[in-house]
Amino acid sequence: MTLEIPETVDAHVVIQSQHSHRTWHATLPNGKSVIAFINEEDPPPTLEIGARVPVCMTVSDFSRALIVSA
């Protein structure tokens, strides 16, 4: 039996504060703090503090999360 480990994981974060025009401080459901970000090519969304947004994270780095839609 072979177990495949995915390269990415879909999750949700809660926005805590804005860090720059394309990055936010956010928390995972377990309370871990992460930096949530958008790609430079994407227009910056308006995210309210407390908003729950979907993200994609790589399994090798759970300190940052790509916002997939807002």
C-alpha cells in the first residue's frame, strides 16, 4: 500500500490584520498564526478583520497561505 502525500492543502484562515497591500496576518483554525497573501498579479481584495477566507498551503511550509478567493 502506497500513501501519497499531497503537495498542497486547502484550508480556511481568519484575517487578523493587514500587513501590506497584498499580505495579511491570519490564523488557522488551530490558532497558528500565518501570513496570508495574494499573488502580485491579482487585484488586492478588501478583507475585513475577522473574515474567514479560503487558502491553499504547501505541506512543506505552514507559515504562509495563498488566498485563493476572497
